[in-house]
Amino acid sequence: MADAALVRSKAPDGTGFIRAGAGAPVLFIHGVGMDAAIWQPQIDLMRDRFDLIAIDMLGHGASPLPPQNAELSDYADQAIRLLDHLGLDRVAVVGHSMGALVAQEIALRAPSRVNAIVCLNAVFRRPAQLAEAVRARAAALGDHGDPSAIAATVARWFGDPVPPALAGAAAKARAALESVDAEGYARTYRLFASADTAHVDRLAGLSAPALFMTGSDDRNSTPAMSAAMARLAPAGQCLVLNGEKHMMTIASPKEVTQHITAFLDRVADASDEATAGPAFDAMEFRRALGSFLTGVTIVTTVDETGDARGFTANSFTSVSLDPPLVLVCIAKKALGHQAFSTSRGFAVNILSEEQKAASGIFASKAADKFASVAWQSGRTGNPLIEGSVAVFDCSMAQLVDAGDHSILIGRVQHFTHSGAQPLGYCRGAYVTPGLSQEALAAAPPGTEVGAILENEGRVLFFEAADGSCQLPAGRGLGAANDPRSLKGKLAAKAIEADLGFLYAVWDDATDAARTHVYYRGTVDSPLSGDGQIRFVEIERITELKIADPAVRSMLARYARERTEDTFGVYVGNEVEGEVRPLAKPAESTPIHPGQR
């Protein structure tokens, strides 16, 4: 399709923008050094169906400079002013790189204005070495028109030398970098260098459906970053395009745009179904099914050409002891469905805690999954994965058609099992039971182990003489006869508690040798009448006097998550860390019965 001429306009506050097309409104926000025209390919491909608005960020294109010490809110406010000027109450927002951070800021600050968000090549919690390199580039910014600096940027984005197939895209990026205002670029890049952690504690509040898409070869906005954001966002999905780098929007515009429009269509369809009235909510149904704690398996077979095939599934169960039957489900749309549905048998490998990486690989579309694991052929010829907790080598007993899945019922011919800890899965996250109380028995003696113990909507505290409150905690998990341990302190006050899920793990910022581990649990009301024992309603625990700021912060998170009934595990230190949720949208769940 030939590029259509883009008509530029200006808002009353000086913001430059391009508007084209008709239909559902979509706001495009470019990255550092680019301008609204960089979205030309997407505009050409989408203008027949969408009302497209591409903004010049502050300091770019025709827009005015940002403040000297700009914040993401300055760029978000600019975009919201533009929407007001255009009379648009609600839009989908597509942002690239720095623009993706601005898109997130808009969705978090004004959730009623955003019905969907697409974050392309977004940065999130850069590793230390990468963060240092970006900060160094920001500190060294001088005359941005320096050809050597522009050449270095183009090389990072497209390769050195630039492949012939990307020459046109590289030329577009180079032209934008050469024309951008030097001061606008510098102010924006300095913000970009530090903004990768701006939404660490806020993504859990992102209500809009969100797609986090990047390229497998983007070393600055890595697939791990997009996956982490998708895990934290309640309605987040992650998509990685094989072989793509940072500027995939202009390097492979058709593929990128296809995924953008497909996502926006899915969001629109879901909205239409909700508007139409009560209906069976398939996504919510999958979330409910995800509440069932399962093990994780890799199911393997050999196809008709003799190649090993396998997929990750948690849809495994026993069927019969006599004869010995087990079953597993595979989706009809899965790539391996043909191989498994026509095979003479299959093997079910129940994974251990140490095989989490293998689970992820076999849930992906990796070309050679078996290169990542040690395996051998079983007596039936099916691949058996070494290190598994248990292996069931089966002949095919029956293939059952069941909706959008097929049920493989296998007759167990041989099996093995070990005492290793199994890998669990619940609500979209891995669960490792072996990390719990047995592991703490061997923890360093300085480890503080505590618990948030709940009883009928109240949390148990110990009240000190100065009126401050403390959670039950001690040196290690210990035993009832160890007065310094958690169990010893509970036993001394006749408190019977049951510890449940791990809730938070952090290291002291001042004492790296000291680790804090806290669990969620339940407790019976004590009968001792101890005046130091205090039960506080969950909604009031943030009002308590808590001496330790890290514990205070943890309790504030607990009160919020308890209200929403969506818990995560905090991992980090007293100053900085990440809440890793136990729940996420089913559509982006990495393990699904027969997904691959």
C-alpha cells in the first residue's frame, strides 16, 4: 500500500498531532527521538477501520518542550489535553518504548479514558548493567545532531551493518533522530533512563486490557520485561515476535499492526458481549478452573516421522487402578494435536521444582524443545524426561472428543517415581511447596520468620508497652520448645496457628546476611487471656503504630490484596522489590491444558 499523505494539526497548547481514518479511536505515542509521522505504516494499514491520532510527544515534532525535570505525568497530561480538545472520552492507546510508559501512565491516571493499551518494546526494571549503560548515555547527551551518536543508536536498533531488508526503516529512524529538537530529546531521554521502575508498584492497578509486545532480539526492551509487566497487570498478555528488534513497528509494520488490530478486536468483542447482557464468561470460567492447585507435567510422544514431540499441561489425572489408566487433555488447535491424536502412546512426566524452565520451554513454540532437557526413550518408545518426580509411560487406550480439546486416555505400561518435590501451579503462577517449612529448617540462623495470621477478618498482633504492634516473628521457624523461634513464641502464648502461602521475602538493606520471610496463615482465638495479644480488623491494620517500615509497607499491601482477594509474593529488599502475583488473566496464562 502506498503511503498516504499525513495532515499535521496543532492543539491550542501547541501539541502537534496527526489524525486520519474513521472508527474506534486509537491514540499512538512514539518513542524518544521519533515523532508522530513514525506511525505512518500503522496509519496506512488501520485508517479504514479506526480513528487514528498520532501525537508529537513534548519536545518532539511540533510540540513544545517538556519541563526541565520532566515526569511521566507531564507527557500523560499532554495526551489527555489532546483527547479533550478532540472531544474523545475513551480511546485505545498504543505506545512504543518511551511512549509505552506514557501510555501506562495515562491508563493509571485516567482509567476511565482508556479501554485498551498496547505497549510495544516497553522497558521495565532494567538489569543493573543495562540500566547503567542507559544512564551513562543520558548523562553524556550533548549535541544530539552528532552523526556518530545517531549512527550508534541506529546500530543498536537495526544492527551493524544494517541488513539490506531494513535499510528503509533505518533511514526513517535516522531522519527522525536528525530532525528532533536537541533539548527536547535530552530532557525526554533523561526521564526515559530512570522511568523503567515508575510503575513497579502500580501495574497491579492497571484495569484496562493490556498487550505487552516486544521482539525476541530486543536487548533493551527484552521479552522478560514484557512478561513481567503482563504478570503484574490484571488483564495483561505478553507477545514476543521472533527475530524482531527494538524498532519492529517500522521494521515489520504489517506483522506488528496485525497483532495490534487483532488485540483491539478481541477487546471490542468482549465489550460487545458484556453490553449484550448476561452470558457465559469463558475467561472467568478459566480463572475459576485456575483456582484448582495442580501439578505440572510435560506430555511426550513420537510422531509418525520418528521425531519427539511434547507440550506442557496441568490437565492430568488418574482414571483407574485396574486397569491402570490415566488421562491428559490437548487442545485441538495445538500444534502437536495431530501427532498425539494419532500416536500409539504417550508419556506423562510430572515435573519437579527444579524443572520450571523446562515447563516454560515446552509451553512455548520453541523449535527444538527437547534440546533443553535430558531424556531417553522408554520401553514403549515415548520420550522420558530425566529428573521428573514421576513418569507414566503409556499406550493409547482411547481418544475422546471433548469440545475444543481431545482427551488422551493412556494405559500405563511402566512407571517410576522419586522423592523429589513436585512443581505446583495455581491461579496462573508456579507454586513450589518445597520452599515452605522444610526449607526454612536449613535457613541461616539470622533469618526472621513471621506470619500474618488471620481469624474471622482480623489479624493477630502482639502489643508492646509503648503501644506499638508487632506481627508474630522469631529467629527461624523453629519448634515449640525454642523460645526465640516463631513456633516457640506462638506456643508460649498458647496460640495454635496454621501457616499457608509464602507472602513476602526480603533482605535487610543494611544487613545483607539477614533475611525476612513472612507467611499468610490462620489462627484460632487464644484462650490464655494474654493482654499483649490483640486482634485488629483488616481494614484498620494500616492505622496501627508499626515500628518497622518494611513490615508496615507489607501490611498495607496485605490490606489491599485481602480486599481484592488477589495475593502476590513480594521478593526483594527493604527498599525495592517486586510483587509476583499468584493470579493473572487466563488468556496469558503460560500453562493451559494442551496449550502447545
